Amino acid sequence: MTQTAKGRATSPDAASTGFAQSEYRARVAALQARMAQSGVDVLLLTTAADFYYVAGFLTRFWESPARPWFLCVPASGDPVAVIPAIGAELMGRGWIEDIRTWDAPFPGDDGVSLLAETLREVSATSPAPRIGLPMGLETQLRMPIGDYLRLTAMIAPAQCVDATDVVQRVREIKSEAEIAKIRAACGVADRAFARVGEYACPGARLDEVFRRFQMSLLEEGADWVSYTAGGAGPGGYGDVISPADDRRLAPGDVLMLDTGAVLDGYFCDFDRNYAISHVAKDTAAAQAALMAATDQVLGHLRPGHLACDVHRMFAEQLRAQGAVPGGGRLGHGLGLTLTEWPSFTPHDKTELRAGMVLTLEPGVEIAPGRCLVHEENIVLRESGPELLSSRAPRDLPILSGGAT
């Protein structure tokens, strides 16, 4: 097995993203403060979002499951990257100076011994180190379970502990630089949604509409389109996660398009609804209820509310409008992943704080198998929500042009 014990970034000030090095150092300092509160000696990160958050390491290579990646954040000092050699050049363009590599994939020891050596080194001042990994909801390990078990045996008496709270409480508050990136991603989607009438109309194939929508997102500046879903049907649609089929849009249909376009690593996530040729009476009533409920939350949401309070606000307002609230959560966090914590459900007690970027996503059931969902992206300020997406029109836009 070939290993490079230590490497050094060739240009530590040449970040591969639009963030200054001071931004990353502030993030690490915030994580280390939470680590101290939680008694964590080293934070071990393994996912694409956490790598980008701490190191500015942005690549689509995460789509390959063949290689694990490790980032060690010590209690003090700079992080140490333990990564496959194929990533050394890109990591070296950022601010992390200590880059340790192995030739991966390597059956039998795919970075495990190098990681164990690194963890022992950066936690050497503690007699019984606590290695923190995010283990809770909305986390993943992203290394083979067998390798993880071998690692825990190799680093004993150190123990691995849950550090979900350490990471989530820091990442959920976005800096102004992060908010600017999400706002820019929302602008890409706003412009693409404004072009839907160019190709969505009676007779257009739904799968072709989806393709054209993704093309317009790229044309308007998205780096990539990680998520596209939607639906179409008479007066509404059955779900909001389906891929497109080859059915043709018909008069009376409602078309919904939902996107998670990515710009410089940050997602937008909102949908828009369109009526094909005309709007049914019950669909118009559902749209009005969604707009009124969104108005209510935009006017009353403040830091200090709990995530479950938002669900209650939406549900109460929708019922007051004579609508049946849709099942499931009615919004969530947003940032380096398409959906982040918290979730607007009756069960999530997360306190909302200024600086959180959130989606407001009320939905109503018009009839069995027929729903309407509306979504906006906001940042929560001390004074209340600030829209990052351009507010959807109150009435459903009607698309009636000829098929292209």
C-alpha cells in the first residue's frame, strides 16, 4: 500500500470556491467551540457537504462510491485531510495544509490504517479520546461498515461518539456569504421558471418539459441540476417526487416543476405550479389557501419559534381557508444539501434562529390522489423571513400556447 504520510497544499490561499480563507477558519472555530462543549476531542467528517463546508473541497467525484474520504477536525488547530491520492491536487488548491493520501481503492486497508494513525496523532493529548461522528438523523457514515469496525478496534481506547449536534447546530446558521450563494441559486431557478411557458403547453410531453426545464436551469447559470421532480394531472397531481413519463399535457392539467439546482455547491429548492389552458374552481381555491397560509407564516415567523410551530401555523391557516393540509412535513432547512434540518412537522422541536435558510412548503389535498404544493425559500432574520426566491404569483399562471 502506497501512503504519503503528510502533504502540504501548494497554494493555501487559492481557494477553489468564492469563499475567503477567513470564512473556513470561522467555521472551524465554531465547530471547535461546540466540540469543547460536547467533550469531543476530534471531529471525523466523511461526507461531501461537510468536506465542502470545512475545506472548500467541491467536486462531483463524490458520485463514485469506490473511495472513502476523511477530514479530521482536532480540538484546536487546523483540520487534517486523509484522502485518496486522486483528490490531492484539488485539495491542495484550498486552505488545508496537512493532506495525507493513499492509493485508493486499496482492498483490505482502504485508508483505515492511515486514518487510525492520524486520529491517534491529533488526539494524543487526551488519555481516552472521544472521536465525534455525526450519527443521527440526516447523517451518513460514507465508509464501509466493516472498515468502520476495524477503525474503532485500531484506535481503542478512543471511542466514537455521536457528534450530530456539533455539526448541525453550526451548519444550520448560514453566514452572509452562504446566504448570498443560496440567493444566487434561487435567482437561477427564478429565471428558469419564467421560461416554462416557452415549452410547456397543451400537447407537450411531460418528459420533454422536464428536459427543457433542466436545460434552461443550466443556461441560466446552474453548475448542475442535482434534483428535478414534479407532476401533472387534471386539477392537481398525485405526488411531488415522481420522474416524468411521456404523457402529454392536456387542458385542465396542473403542471408542477420542482428543482434543486446547484450553484457553487449551494442548493435552491422550490417549486412552481402552472395551469394548462384553464383552472378548475377547486384548484383555484387550493391555490388561494396556499397563498394565504404562506402570507401568514411570512408575517408571523420569528426566531424563537420551534419547527413544529411552523407546521401548526400552516395547518391552522389552511384549515381556516377550508383546505385539507397535506401530509408530511411542510418545509425544511436548505443549504449544502437539498434538504437539511429541521423539518416542519408536529414532532420537530428544533428552535429556529436568525441566519437559518429554510423552505416554506405548504401542501393541500384537493381530492384523494390530487394535491397542490407551494414552496418558497427564505432566510430567517431577527425581524422575520426574507425571501430568497421571488414570490410566486397569487394566481396560477395559465399556459395555453401551441406545443413546441
